[in-house]
Amino acid sequence: MRCFLIILLTSFLMSCSSSDDTIEYQAIPKDLEIPQLFSNLLLPPTIPSDNPQTIEGVTLGRKLFYEPLLSGDGTQACANCHLSENSFTDSDRFSTGITGAIGTRNAMPLYNMAWNFEENFLWDGGAKSLEEQVSDPIENVIEMNNTWPNVVATLQSTSIYPELFTQAFGSSTITKELVTKAIAQFERTIISGNSRFDQYLLGDQNTVTVSEIRGFNIFMDEERGDCFHCHGSNSNPIWTDNIFHNNGLDSSFADLGLGGITGDPLDNGKFKSPSLRNLAFTAPYMHDGRFETLDEVINHYSEGLVYSETIDPLMKNIAEGGAQLTEVDKADLKAFLLSLSDPGFTINPDFQNPN
Amino acid sequence: MKKHILIIVIIIGLVSCSSDDGNQPIPDILISVTNSQNWDSENVTASDLGTTEFTDENGEILIIERLRYLISKVILTNSYGDEIEIGNYKLVDLTDNNTLNYATNIVVPPGTYTGISFVYGFNEEDNMDQVYLDLNTASWNWPEMLGGGYHFMQLDGTFTSPTNQSPLPFNYHNGTARISEGVFEQNFIRVNVDGLSIDSNTNIDIKMNLAEWFKNPKTWDLNVLNTGLMGNYDAQREMNENGQSVFSVYLGD
């Protein structure tokens, strides 16, 4: 019996040799450019096994990100609401779609998304991968208001895109899946990790001010700011936990946030903690853009907390309305938060419009 | 060439098995670990978060919103005094089944062991600032101003009491105790359980009785000690004292 098994196994292994002749198209792999601080402190970024980063895929994804043909009337690209100068959000409270309709949430800034390890994207976690996240705005009637069959047909009819898809994926046949994969590849390259505070954490003591250091200490002090439980720290320089919290904005919810996705009332009013990087470029703030300035944000956590049943226990000073920061503390905290901004990121030529 | 080598290796492996016929050794046991939680006699699971009311020793009614804690250095000791490390560390999250039940790659011979030990939190040697990338990524760090390293536990929720019917938050966070500026005290707990018989039992269940954090030996008064406890030396030490009776270990299949 054992001899028979050996012969069978040997025959099977020998028979595999014919498959060696088949050559599958492979674009050129392209590693993400990981900031030193990230590689020092964090797990490697998340790259889905079925959508590896490639030079051709990123090139195509970048072109598509800036491509207005993705919208129903050919007037809006992803980049219309996700501008590089605004850290890939825009300066409006709510963005305006191709029909003039206005959204209900503030456009999220885009960066460091490969470090969202739970892969819950959007303010409410409605997209479970970056590829899935790409899909929604294109079909959303108050955003790009297109259909995927139309997107695919439009791109397929151009003279340039079939060739670019061939280079990226080995097929000139354009599909929704390949469009979302390409854009997701580009979005994963949008990495921000070179603020003055990053440089300070890497050892350059001259990049930050005394006020900014005081602000960082307030951020890390449970008795004052206590920001670090939800917004990262010097040990987690993504500056978000990528988790959903009710941060005491409202006593009742017109927008259920995470609860609208899960259907669980205990999730009502919970929204993802945004990263605190690049706040200098991303106003207005909060999921609904209600705060026009960083001062308003700090005042909210200091004196403006509102109770509701799902408020996070980390909003611990709710009985007093907030952390009751002094004016000096507020100024220092604001200075620190702004030191997390990275002007070079917003003008990085690798992220600009290639069209 | 590689294929031929592979074939030869497989053949040798198959042929070499014949010498074991009729003389099967007693198989070693693959160890798995469960981290379970209870409030005295009641099991606590993720479905209790935000809903189930628990009454503490002092009479407050708690609702737990979040529970994460760190277990490290799980070690089996056999009768010869040899130590077998079952796991380096695990950040347990009540909402993450992968941290509540998991298989290890550790196999041990069946038999009687003199004991099992583990550390709640990190001991001083292991509690190094920023060195564990997965814990950094999980925002599990303990602020440098409080001694650095990592949280040992994050137990968040709300409570009401006979004198206060409006829910108030509590953040029962435990880690290194800060005595004064720049002066810190280790605050981990080493748990030892003696005399374990591992035969058909393959699962080590490390149980945390949450009620004990609030009652033994100190009856915890959440009206006084609810938030802002990380930098409160006395509170941190009292957590450590109450934590001594929190854990127990059971073996099962």
C-alpha cells in the first residue's frame, strides 16, 4: 500500500512540470515608502494579497483618481473632493456632487490608509476594504452619480485606458474590480509621515517649540487632554485608533454613524476617530464639519461635551462638560496639534494630477 | 532539480515511518489557551458590553463598555523544574475572539506538572517602552510621564449608585504606578497555580473574575475612584492588591 502511495505521489509531482510553461503576466512590484518612524513603531502596512502594489497599478490608479470620466457627466473626479492641498479632503463642510446636490458628511482626508488594520473605512465603517471604499462615491447619486457599467464602458472606449489596464493587470478588459484595485493601490501610496513632530520623535530636538511640547504633554495627560486613548501617540504615530467613538457632540442623532451600518442601537452616534495629522489643511472638522476651526474643536472637548446614552466613557468629564482646560493649555494643545501637519505632503509630486 | 529533491525527501520520509509500527509513542499534547471572564458566578462576554448591569461590592451598578488586558509569560513547569513557555504575551480584547481562544504551537508531554504561572501585565524586564509593534499599533502604550511601557488593563464603562442615578463614566486603567515625577513602581501581578495534570486536557483557561477588582481586599468606591486613575499612585497600588485574587486557571478540553 505504501509503495502504491509513493508511486502515485511521484507521478503527480512529475505531471506538474507542464504548468511551468505557462507564464502569467506580472507587473513590477512597488513597495510602499514607509516613513522611518512607522517602521520603527508599527506593524507593516496592510496590503491585500489579491491586490499587490505595482508600479503600473499605482500609475493607473493615480490617473483614475484624477479622472472626471468616472462621474456620470464627466465633470468630477475623486480629486475634486479630495484635493492634495487639503490633505486630500476639501475645505467645504459638505461636498457638492455633479448634480449640485450636497452631501451630509465632511469628506474624509486620505492618507496612511494602509495602516487601518481593521479595514473599516469611512466615518461609519461602511466600507470593509479600501477597494470597497472606492466603489461607493462613484455610484452615490449625490456624489459622482454614475453606474459601474457606464464607468467601465466609458473607460473601455478611450484610446489610452485599455493599454494602461493591460500594463497594470495583464488584461485590456476593464472591470469594476480592476478600477477599484488600481485606485486603492494609488491611495495606499498616499502616505504622510514627515511633520515637524515626526522629525522631533526621530531625534531632532530643534523642530518643535516649548509650547508644542507642553501641548503634547497635555495630549498625553489623562487628567487634562487625555487625547491619546483614541488618537494615537508618540508610540502610535498614525494619530488615530481607527475605532468608532461617540465623542459627545449631540444628545440625539440625526446621523446614526456606525449604528446605521451595524443596526445596533449601542453603536448610534459613533464615528471613526480621524487622524490628527495635517489638521492645518483639513478644516472644517468632525464627521459633519460642524467646527470651522481647531479652537472650536478644543473648546468642544474642554467645555462642550453633551451626554447621550452611547457616549464613550473616555469622555470622562461629561459631568463638567469637558476637560476644563485653561486658555494656556488650549493654546499649547493647538500648537502641538498643528505640529503634526506636513506641508511637504500636500505638494508631493507623486500625488499630483498626472492628466 | 528542486522537484527531484522534494520527491526524494518525501519518499525517505514515508519509508522511514515503518520503524514506528507497533511501537507508537504517547503523543504530545498541543496546548490551546482560553482567556475567559466572569463576574462572580456569571460569565461575561462581548454580548454583555453596554447592556448587562453588574453590582459591585460597594453597591454601584456598572455597565461595562470596553475590556482589554495583557497576559504575558504563560509558563508550565514540569516535575524536573523545566519551564515550558506557552506564550510570550497576549492582548486580550473581549470583542476579539482570536484573543479569547487561540491555539499555540506548543506541544508538551502528558503528565503532571508542578504548576503554571503567568504575568498579568508585563514584568519589569518585559515592560519596555515602544518595543512591541503590535501593542503600539493597538494604542496600548502607557504614557512615558507615568513610567512608560504598556497598559495592563483598560476597563471602561459607566456606573450609577444610590446617591447618583445619572450614569457616570469610569476608566479603570492599570499599569506602572507613578510615585512622583520620574519615580515609578512596578505594578504587575505574577500568578502561580500549583499541581496541574495534563493528560487528555489540552486547554488552559485563564479566568478573570472582574468582580474581584472591586472588592478584595479593598472595597472599591467608584463614587470616589472612577476616572483619572492612571496617575493616582494609591489607586494603582490598590488595583494591584485587588488583582491578586482576580485570576484562576482551569484545564479542559
